[in-house]
Amino acid sequence: MSKEEDKENLVEDGDEDKQEELTGTAGQASKDMQSMADGIDPAAFANLDLGNESLNKAVAFAGTELAKLKNAKMNRERELAKVAVTGEDIELIVSELELSKTAAEKLLRENAGNVDSALRAFIEA
């Protein structure tokens, strides 16, 4: 993975800033769960019967947690969509940090449209 892809992944994983910061194994487990949530439909867990009450409860809990993660992600995306950014600011970020327009726009939105804050956040990440 190139340095640019690493930085884009850091930018795309910005959802954690609204959640409690976790470090070490707990932080990695949280990130892993969030990435898994993107590809799983929580409804698939609703009617799954595995014949064991404890296991069924665990699966139901996992489904509920995945639904919560997806809902939180959607809410975050809606909040970010409300932040106004200019094409000029996006182009500046693209040229200075060599990011895609999509990643530059997301970085700006995550930093309330403030170019200075976006540049600092990217460099410090």
C-alpha cells in the first residue's frame, strides 16, 4: 500500500472522532467491527435460529450492534454532507496533498470546511 493510500485510509476512517478513542487491542477490534459492518446486512441476523438460546442471543446482539454502527455511520455522513466546501478549497487540498477529489472533499468536510484545519489534520494523522 502506498503512502497516499495509507493517508486516504486515515482520512476515510475519520468516523472515530465522534466515538470514544480506543487504543491497542480494543481500538483495533473497534476498527475491525466497523469495517465488517459495511458488508453485512443486520436484517440477516433477525430470524437466524441456531438451536442454542445463548448463541441466538449473541447473534441477535451482534446484529443489533451492526445496525447501530450502520446508523451512526449514516448519521455522520449526513452531518458531513451539510458542511459547505468550495471547489477552490478542494482543488487546493488535491494539489497540496495529492489526494483524490473525493478524499479532499471528505477531509475538508470533517474539518468544518476549514482548509488550515484540514491540512493540519492530514499532516498530524
